[in-house]
Amino acid sequence: MAKKIVSLITLAAFIYFNTACVVHRVRPENIEDLAPKKPEKVEIFSLQKKSGERIYFPDSLPAKLSGDVIVGSKRIVLDIPSAEIKHKKWKGGRIHHITTTDGKYYYVNKVVREEKGKFVLEIFDLSETEFIPLSEVQVVWVKKADPFLSGLAIGVPIVLVIGLAGVIGIAFLVTRMIKAMEGS
């Protein structure tokens, strides 16, 4: 019985300390409301300027907040002849990134158009940085923890473990009562 209790405690500890259960979602937030204690930890996946222009950043390299500017990879429109594309990686039904024959690697935001013999791509140039003043930004899309889904992901297993411990405890008590009744 002691082994069962130790294993239940160990299981409960694994569930309790499992931070991988925290569910994150990318959500819009007004720039005025974005006043974190640690701005270097804020990951910005896209933003909308007050002019209405929407700017996206690569998922694997989101923009960061630095003082009164947002710093991210620069987006450019590039014409690339099909013959110069060595490798295309697809993700979610669209071109995600490409490698050219001269070894350059580009994150593709979108295919602007595909013409005979060439692609016109909006890409992220990781060697160039874009600085966007906060005064020009209306809304940013940031990654935030979803408390409801995180609570479900953490709470349901804990409730199951407690329920399992209760069932084992009741079974143990019933077994002892039966043995005690047989002995009398």
C-alpha cells in the first residue's frame, strides 16, 4: 500500500510541476494596455499601425518591445526567378520559407504573385531590422497564456489523480472491512 501512495504522490508532483500544460494563444492587445513588467519578454507576432497597415513577423522570430519602439525582422518584396529557388518548405498549405541556389534563406510571409518563371514574394529579411515607433502602432498581437484552457489542462489531471486516490482508498477500506467481518 505504501508503494501505491508514493506512486500517487509522485504522479501528482509530475502533474503539478508540468508547466508544459500552460496553453498560449496569440491575442490582440491595444498598445496603451501593453505595459508589462518585463517588456523584453513580450513576443509580438503582428501589429496594426494607426494608418491601418498590418505588419507580420515570423512565428519563429517574433518582434520585441525595446523602449518606445518595436524591433523586428524587415519585410521586403522580392522577385526570385524559379530557377534560383533550391528548396521550398511548405507549411499549412503555403510556402513557409525558401532557400536559394546561392544559399540565402528567407521566411515567406506571403506569395504576392506567381508568374511564369518567377515568384514575387513578401519575405522576412533576417539580416535587416525594422524599427516601428509605438506612437504609430494601434494594436499588437502577442502570445499570452489562456487561463481557462491552462486551468483545464492542469486541473482535469489533478482531479483524476485525486479521484483515483479516492477509489483506491475506498477499495482499501472496503477490503479491510470485509476481512474484519470475516474474522469476527
